[in-house]
Amino acid sequence: MSAYVIFGVLTLVGAALFLTGTGMVADEKLYDDQVPGMNIAIAGVLVGNAAGALLLVAGRRAVTTRRIRVLGAVPAAAVEVPVVAVPAESTALVAGDGLVHFHRADCPMATGRAWAAAERAVHERAGRRACGVCKP
């Protein structure tokens, strides 16, 4: 059976339940008298939403099937190459105003920045801590 047929049938059943339920509560004044009709209306909404979800899943499957037909299978993931970081060797310590850490001048976290160099004691007095990457 086609996904569209299932969608159509479930949507009609959901709409019928919703309209029946709302019709049942239209003339009722007390809450206790409205509960059965509200339950039927809620069931109709749930059936209608289930129809939409089933159509969405069927469409997703169709897109995946067509993609595989047109583009082929998804290629295997590339092999991960471990990253080997070259340790920073500079003795100059740099940091920017308002930052929490100070770095070696050749630290990857500090490259390309125009930070002034200062002694370790100056950075520590400013409340900065050593970078965890370059470990000055």
C-alpha cells in the first residue's frame, strides 16, 4: 500500500475523530460532560500527527534511496591521523589585556596576536595563569 494512501486514510480518520469530539463538547456546559468528547478529539489529533510522521519517514526513505541511486554509497570515513603538536620553545611570555592565561610567544594560542612580552612575575601579579597548551 502506498504511503500516500496510508497518509490519506489516517488523516481522514484523524479529522473525523477530531470533528466528532469537538461536536460532542459543543453543547456541553460541565467539564465532566466534555471529557469524553475531548478525549476523542485528542485521539483525532494524535492520529493525524501520526499520519504526518509516517509520510515524513516515507519521504526520507525515498530521498535516501534516490540519493544512493544517483550518487552511490556514502564513502568510508577518512582515516584519522593523530595530530602531533610541536611544543612551544620561546622564552618570551605574552598575554593580552583582560585575559586569564599567559603564553609562550610561539604558542598556537598566541600566534598572530600583537601582545607585548613581559616577565612571568608581571603576568602572575596581573592574576594570569600559565597556558595549558604551551605550558610556559
